[in-house]
Amino acid sequence: MSVRIDVHNHWLPEAYAEITQVPGYPYKVEIRPQNGMKKILFTGPQGVINSAPHLTAYWDWEQRFADMERRNLDMAVVSLHPFTFHYTEPAEYALQVHRMLNDELAGLVRRHPRRLRGLANVPLQDVGLAVEELARAVTDLNLCGVQVGSNVNGVYLGEEQFWPFWERVQELGALVLIHPRAVAGADRMGQYYLRNLIGNLLDTSICAASMIFGGVFDKYPGLRVCLSHGGGQLPYIIGRLDHGWKVRPECRTVSRPPQEYLRHFYYDTITHSPEALAYLLARVGADRVVIGTDYPFDMEDDSPLDKLNQLPLSARERNMVCGDNLAWLL
């Protein structure tokens, strides 16, 4: 049995409130009741910027390791809570916060080297600063890569302004986990938690399409990029993108049809459906799929291996998904 590794596992340091109080900047973290539960609120001059449930699981590692064992997982690739991207704040502020967060994460990994790996944060609203912090995180802190948002203040990652970032990622051989944030259409998905249920998948899909049509993989074919939540809708709408590439001049920005770029991505298993996971594996191959949980959120997949075990995979394919693919990437 291969080592079983979770690529999509979130963390927030207990010191986050102190880390965000950078002298000279009017931002802070508060803990307040909201909608019947205790919330962590990141606030600025205009009020609340981001919020998240106050969960002790963020920093209770005894609980976290027990939950990993209950899921039969040996290792987690830890990334920071998505509201710590800080893309809407001044880049110099975000850089200072990210440096402290990355230092905390590196220390956590050093304390648990057999159980954890870490993905850094970088201030992508300033690509030059992001490249500097990425290099420090990978070469000095020994983090294995970086988590980035699906868009940076409405700009998706296939745009040419991000090419220096992708170039450095490829040079470093860093793993990139793309996580949805500030999703498109959020103003029309206020009911039924649709901002997450649909919006997260939508924004990941837009980001992936932007990278394909933007020619990112033609220019940087060695990138190691993992899409959250089973790739959003990308694997399931790729035929439509192909058709657009054939008939629409706006889509003829790359020399190959979009389906030929599907295997430039990796995909986590968070589909919440064995049938959808089976389709994903058939579409992209077992060598491009990795275990993900989205721990410790309520939308996590609590039993990813159980869903995988329902599928008619060979032992080799199962081992690839469970850990061999990620072991190679890391």
C-alpha cells in the first residue's frame, strides 16, 4: 500500500490575529458571534472583509491527526485558509502577513516531517513580490509549493501579467494548488449556499479555461498545477470548449484543442460522488488524480478512500490516486 496523502487540507495558525496586525495598516482579526455561531472576522477601514467559522480544528493537531487516522490518511499537504490570500489589501501588507504565515507553516512542517508538507501564500496582486516570496518559501523554508486563488481581484491566472510567476513556479518545480475565491456571479448566488456549491466550481473552471486559452501550458509545459474540487466543471464541459475552439475565432489562441490540455492539470478527488469521480478518472487518467478532503470545513469529503474503493480500479491505479502521484509531485 502506498503512502496515502491529502493534497487539500486547510490550516489557520492560532496566532493569525497577531500576525495580521501589522504596524501602519488598519487591519485586524476579531472573534464575534454571527448568524448563531462564532466567527473569525478579518476587518479593515470599511468593515468586515472576510469571515470564517471559529473552529478549534484549525490548530488542534491532536484532533487533526486523529481525524487523518480515521480517514486512513498518512500525510497532508497543508495550505492556509483561503481567506488569508489578502489579494484585496495593499501588496506590501499582504507580503508581510504572508511571510509570517509561511514562517509559521514551515515551522509546523518541521515539527511533523512525517505527517505534513506545506503550500505557501504569496501576494499575487504584485507578481514581482509574489515571485520573491515563492522563491523564499520553496528554497529557504522548504515548502513544497504554493496555494493561489482562482482569480486575483477579478483577473484570472492565464493573463500575461502572471507569466513571470508561472516561469518561476516551473523553474522551482513547485506544486500549485488552485483554490476558488471571490467567485464569479456571487451576487446572484446568495441563497442556498450556492456561492460555494456552484460558485467554487465555476470559478475554478474559469481559471482553468483562462490558463488553457491563455497559452500558459504552451509556454510553461512543466508546470505542476492541481485544481480543487475535481477540477470544477472543466472535465465535464471540455467538449464545449473544444467546439468553441473549432468554430469561434476568439478561442483560436492556442494551436491545440482544449481537451489536449486536460492532462496538464492534476485534480483532487473532491467530487462528493463516486459516479463523478469515476468519470473524472476515465477522462484524465488515474495518474492525474490525487486525494483531497477540504478539511476541516463542512464541505469536506469525510471519506475519500471509501468513494475510491467503490470504483473498479486496479491496485496500481488505486495506489496512484492514494499517494504515488503526490509522492512524485512532492
